[in-house]
Amino acid sequence: MTTEPLTRREQQVRDLLLLGYENKEVAESLGISYRTVEEHRANLLGKYSVRNTVELVRAVYKIEGMPA
């Protein structure tokens, strides 16, 4: 993971992805477009240096000290 901090919205998107929400559900929950969720998700993948959502979840749990 880079040292670049997450924006508040990236944190919200990340948290919903960790709960198992799909992009469409994240968009509906946050009142933003599907495309915006895709952009935030892409930013998260880059910031965590991972290739997909499964790797993102694993990285977050590893960084937060939780078992994956």
C-alpha cells in the first residue's frame, strides 16, 4: 500500500466492499453513480497495490491486523 491517504469517499466505498456490497449496491447506498464507484474502486486497487476486490479485502484485513 502506498502512503497516499484515502479520501473520505474512498473509505466509504472500501467499507461497503468489505461488507460484500457489489458496485451497484455501493452506488445506491451512497447515492452516487455506478461509474463513480468504479473510479473509487480503481483508485483503491491502485493505492493498495492489488489487482481485484478479493486482494483488496485481504490487504485491508492484513493491514488492520484482522485474519483474512
